Amino acid sequence: MADAQTRFDQDVDAAWREFRTRLADHVAAMCDGDGLVLEPFTDEAGGPAGPCVQFYAWGDRLVRCEVPSNAHLAPDRHLTPVDEQMLLELGLQAPSRGPDDPEDGGSPAFWIDRPGSWADQLAVIAVRALRSVWGVPHPLFLRAETFGTERSVAELTSFLVPETPQADRTQAPEVPLAVVPTGDDHVRELIESTLHEQIDDLPAWDEDGDLVLRIAGVLVFVGVGPGGGTVDLFAPIVHSITGRTRAAEICVDLNRRWPHLKFVLVDDRLAIVDHVPAAPFAPAHLLGSLETITQFLDTVDSSFATHIGGSLLRDQGFDGATGGAADPPWGDVSQLPDAEDDLPVALLAVRDFHLDGAADVAASTVAAIGDRNPEQLRRFLTISTELQVWWDGESQTREAALNTDGAREARARALEWEATSRSLAEALQFLEQGEGTDSAGSRASRSSAGREASPEQPALFDNPDEPTLFDGYGDYS
């Protein structure tokens, strides 16, 4: 399917462009005495004025656009020097006086005066301030307050919600701004309706009851929480973290810098968890959560994983892995190889007996390939078992992402390594039974009656002591 992250970004940008056009039309039509205040839904009390962008029409078709300065804002919402510099670069003038000082024709806020015919420029300034300074993820997260002439509030704020074409209404029912679901299935219907607006080729629900989205190369699982009270989002980012204490400190810092997301450590992995209220269900809340997750994932690269002491967990798996000679893949067999060329040649020789589903190979042949060295065969068996488990997990991941061909390929690779592991175990058993070689290199003959009973072969694929990369994906608790 198409890259969900790219399409989501494009749709959000398109929504802001449409909003900017409607805002410009509204500002251009404002009359003397009309006012408009746009503020985020999330800010109920941000100070005397609070985070907002406001317009006021006055005099001979002039419109003033203002952004509150720190004198009007609570300490936790103060503008940073970077924010203030951005406002100045957008063309606003710095505050000319304090809130209690005599009027001087300027403003105690950041301000700019333009004729109504410059409404397009004012709309651009407003949108940049709302997105970059106040962090509003989507126009649906705005509310408007108006004052002035006798026109109705509905007329003044109609630009906030675009008119849906009649053709679109016949194709899909309009999703209300908020609705109380009747159960889990109803929540899933609302999730589908919301995401269909952003993703045309929406995946099916998997067997765990999740929608699996691909955003910036990371799998994001969207499911319904216990009792249908929340929409739960889960995105594993980094795996194989070696320093859990340091990772915990970084996790605390991430939670401070991204307060609308929750970062958690699950075993040796770092993940994003978000619980969006579903009673009532508001489509804008789900879209806003995905937008915030996307914004964070856009900042994540290999240096982030190195900083936290692990490796990026990308959905492309083996085929998309990149690495260099400076990072030997087999220093720790729990780490996946960058390419099969990095595997021991002798191990690849054993694996090659099992390509395309072939299974028959003599235990003595496998033992000979391993130089009849039990330690080497055990090392090969560990690597082979790791790869079999990894490819099984990769097959499930690709299937969840509706990558049918990729899932089929991963399953075939898992079977190859499963057969390889079985052959290596039989070769070890062969050596332990005494079928070695004498000093001349010839095999010592033993009667079957003289052989000791072979020890019971341990099961190859019992639950491993260490968790695999794919444990816990569906567990949001």
C-alpha cells in the first residue's frame, strides 16, 4: 500500500491550505469593528489572553493581526526566543509597550497592520503561527470567537469547516465531530471512517484486532482499548537496548519534551503508547495523535537509536537493513545480520542443502562440514535457530502489513533455517553417540548392541529465554 506517513502529511498540509484560503476570504470581508480570535482547543486558560491569533478590523479597511507576547501568557506557555524570532521574520512587529502602558498606536502583542486586500498575507502569518508557534496539528483543533457587527456566529465562523461536496456525501457518510459509541465494533467503524479520510488503501484488521499502519518506516498499531473506552496506539521504535538505566533516563526526557505522547520501555525495546478517549469518540483526536506520532518519527534516525543504546526497529526488516563493515553483525548472535554473506561459510553450506524445501542430508555430512567440532556446530545451531525465529516473526509482520509476497518469502526463509537447525542438531547427536573418527581418520565401527543409549534430543524450538523482537506488539497495557 502507499506510504501512510507521506499521504497523511500531504492530507494535513492540504487541510491547512484549505483553511488558509477560507481564513483569507473571511478576513477580506471583515468590516470596521469586526473581530476574530483563533485559539487551540487544548488551551483553556493560558494567561490573560492565552495562546491565540487574533484579528481586528478598524478604520479605513485596515486589519490588525496579533499574536500575544509573554506579558499575556502563563509561564508554561511563554514564547521562546526562537518563537519570537520566527514571528518577527513573518513580518510582525515586536510589542511597542507593556499591557498597562499608555496607548501608542502599536500593541503590547506582536502585531501587524495591513489593508483588507492583503488578507492572503495575514492568513499565511496566522497559519504559520498556529502550526509552528502554538503547535496546532490540524485546523479541527481550533475554535473561533467573533465579535463586532450583527452577522451571525455561524456566518462568521463558517470558514472553519469546509462545505462537503454533494458527490462526496453520497460516497461516504459524514462523520460527526463527536459521537458516543455503542460498543467495540462501533468504535472500529469510527476508526475506519476517520482513517479512510487520510488513507485510501486502509489495511484490514489483523487477528489481534489491530489496524497496522506504516508511518516513516515504523509500524503503528491502532486498536480498541478494554471496554471500548479508548483508542490505543502502539509503535515500537528501538530494539535490543543494552543499557536500560540510560534508556530509562532518555525515556523520561522524551516524555517531558513530547507531553502528548507516552514513551515506555518494554523489555529491551522503546515504544510509543497513546490512549485516545473514545467515549465520546472525536475523529480530530485520533488524527491529532497520529500527527504528533508522525512529527516525532520524522526526528528519529540511526543516531537516535545509537544514543539510546539500541537499533531501529523498521518494518522492512532484513531486506531494508543497512550497515557497514565497522559493525560486525555476529558479535552477538541475537543481532540480525546485515547480509547473509556475513554468515560463516560452513553454516551457509549446510543451509544450502535445504533451499527450495529440500530436507534430506546425512548427519555425517553436516558433522564433516562443521569439522566434527561440537562447539562450532552448537554456535551454528544458535545462529540458525535465531534466524528461524526471526524470519517467522518477519513473516507475521509482513502479513499484518498486507505484504503477501514478502510474507511468503519470509516464511520460506524460516522453513529453510528450521530445516538447517534440525540438521545441525542431528549432526551434534551423531557426534555425541560416538560416531567420530579414529586417529587415521577412518570411522570406528561399533555394533548397535555396544552403543550407549543416545540422550534424549532437546526440543529445538521451545520458548527461548530471551524475548524475540516481535514479543509484546499487541500488548498495550
